Amino acid sequence: MLFTHLSDDLFRPLASPSRAFNAALLLHLHRRVMGASVEPIRKGELLSAIGDFAADWTQAEIADDETTPSEPVERRSAIYRRLLDAGWLAERRERYVPVVDFDPEARLLLEELSRLERGETRSYGGAVLDVLGSLESALANPADRSEALANAARAARTFLGHVRGLAGSMRKIEERILREPDQHAAFRLYFEEFVERHLISDYRTLHTRFNPFRFRSAIVREAGRALRDDLLIRSLAESLVREGRSPATGPAERSVRADLAEILAVFEGLDRHLEAVDDVVARLERRIAASLRYLDRPDSLGIERAAAALRAVAAADDPPDLAPEVSLLRPPLGEAHLYAPRSRRAPIDNEPLPEIFLDPAIEAFVQAKADFRRRTTVTREAMTAFLDARLKRGGRLRGSEIAVEDVDAFVIFQRLREVDVLFDGALAARYVLTGTEGRVANGWLDCPDFTIERRSRA
């Protein structure tokens, strides 16, 4: 729990009458004074930085009560003591020199507050690509990059939170606009808060040609495939156990399945959240359009005045010559200029995937390649079986005495001279390799002769 590690008085400066000054000072110290410093800062330097920052604030903004001194030197000491007593700062001595640094737990909280204060925008494309890249990395190399799966699940949760926050922010602004009695203020909220902040920066990203959701199908496909692959899940779980992030294989497998299921659930259920965003946008646009339509104050006498003017023109003996003001360069207003509400997105039709039938020739080719790879790869088991079949216990075998009947035997024979170093020297404890005079010439290979002897303890 966060509050079990923080000081009891940590939030006192942020709830006092001088909270605006205290918050600005903490962010200033975190970013400008102590943010890039590796070592703790000296107390005298920190007091000078506090005094320089407080010079731009009034005494009423800095003081909590009448006891706060107004003299600059005493005031900066009081501000420093305020942050130290609350638990934001930690003071200690290094070789009789007092140094100050942020409390470790308070620094973590201050970093989050700084991020919120900066108002960092979330890139939808970056978030989706972060999930896809981490997921593909973990599934392509489960033995070494299993941590990437947890990163992908964490990025998916963050992305979902931002999408849900977008709809919530839009609803909050909608309520503020509806509660605003002044129409001009309501329109200002709509265009400055809703259109500029959300509709343009966030909502528009979801409806562009290169919208980030084009990677959504790849994420769903990879996560679904991994959930159905028991061997892949086992490999990821073993990596978690090996790296010390899980006590046993069983809990590790459940953790892997939970991360994959969470990623799959987030990107399969995004449509509901996007529909909520679309509903808010369409509803608010209809309200604003209706307000604009009836913005002008209705004139109940306008029809009577227009009718009287037409009757006066008709009754005149010499009607005036009224030239029609028709511009050929500007077409008249018509049906195309009428307001039309935003139409809902058409549902996506689900089409069944076609059944794929593999060509028998392709399957035979793949099997042939696998057989070729198996026959041409020297394994520890194959070499042990080759030598055990020809060596009697305690006996010795010369290379020139080994008969090479086929290609399979030759593949192992031509690596026998490396038996003491192959497989990281695993066979050196079982066999002894010694060079002898003469050469081996058996029609397959011409090389110096050698002897192989089984160790007595093998």
C-alpha cells in the first residue's frame, strides 16, 4: 500500500493555504534543482534555490499563518523546515557537510504528480505498437524475453485506461456545458475544452486513415495463438521460474495465461469503449447544433412586418425597380447546406475464415527438410550411441579401425576428433581422445589417426 510507506504529514503542505506555492516549489525542485543531480545537494544550495523561487511569490501566497516570517532569509528556512517536517525532504551529513535529498517514496509520488502536471498526451499508435512489439518479442524468444509479456499486459492496461478516460473526460465536459447558463461560456467550453483538447487531439486519432487500431487484429491473433500453444506457455513459465520471478512452474503458467488473456480481452472489447466515445460526441454535437439554430431571439412580429411590406409593394402604383441580388459565383443555399447529425458507424460484418488445405507435396517437402536436418546434426546422444556400440568396456578404438558404412556414420565419424571439446566438453568425462601415428584413409576422409578410450568410471 502506498500510504504505509509515506509520512503521515506528507500531504499537509498540499492541503494548507499555501498549497499552490508548495506544489509549485516541489515541482521546481524536482525538475530544475535536484532532478538531474546524481548526488544529494548541499543544504546551503537548496536554501538558496528556495529563496530564489520564493522571490517571485507574495507573502500571502507563501504564508500559512501569521507565524510565517516575511524576511527572505528566515522565510526560506521556514519553507525548508515545512517540507522537511512533512517528509518530502531527508537531511543527513556527509563528512560534516549537511546534504539534502528527496525521500525515496516521496520522490516516486512526486514523479507521478509531475507527469500529471505536465499533461503528457498518450499516443494511441505508440501504445498499440508497444503492446504488439512486446508481445511479438516474448513469443518469438520465450526463453530470454519472457519479461516482455508482462510489459505487454501492462501497456494494454494503460492503453485501456486512457481510452476509458477519454470517454469519461468527454462526459465531464458535457455536464459542464449543460450546466452553464451563459450560452457564450457554453460555446467557449465546447470549442476550447471539448473540440480542441479531446476531439482534435485524441478522438481524431481514432478515425484517421493510419489509425493505430490497424494493428489490433495482429495483437488478437498473436495472443490467441499463444493461449492455444501449451509448449510456448510452458517455455515462458520456465523462463519466469529460471529468472526468479515465479516460485514454481504451476503459478508461472497461470501468470502467463492471465497476461495473455488480459491482452486478448482488452483488444477484443475495445468496440464498446469506442461506441461510448462516439455516443458522447454525437449527443453533444446535436445539442450544440440545436443551440446554434435557436441562438437568435425569436421575433414574433417578423412575419407580420414581412407581410405588410409585401402588401405595400403590391398596392403601389409604380412599384420600385428591385434588381435581384443573385451572384453566379456563389450558389444559393439549399438542401446540401442543412445540418445532418453524425451517422453511426456501420457494424463490421464477420466473415468465416476459409479452410486451408495444405498441399501434400509441401508437407512432404517440410518433412524431408526436417529429416535432413536431423541426419546432418551431430547430437550428444547420437555420438554416445555411436561410440558405445563400437567400444567394449575398458577397450580402446583406433580411428582407422572404425568402419564407415553410410552417410549417417560419416557425419558422426568426421566429428570424433573433437569429442573432448564438443557440447562444452560434456563428453570429455566419458571418453579420452589421443592422437597416434599414421593416418585414416577410409574413402570418406583422410586425416591423422587417433584413438578413443572409455574412461574407467564412465
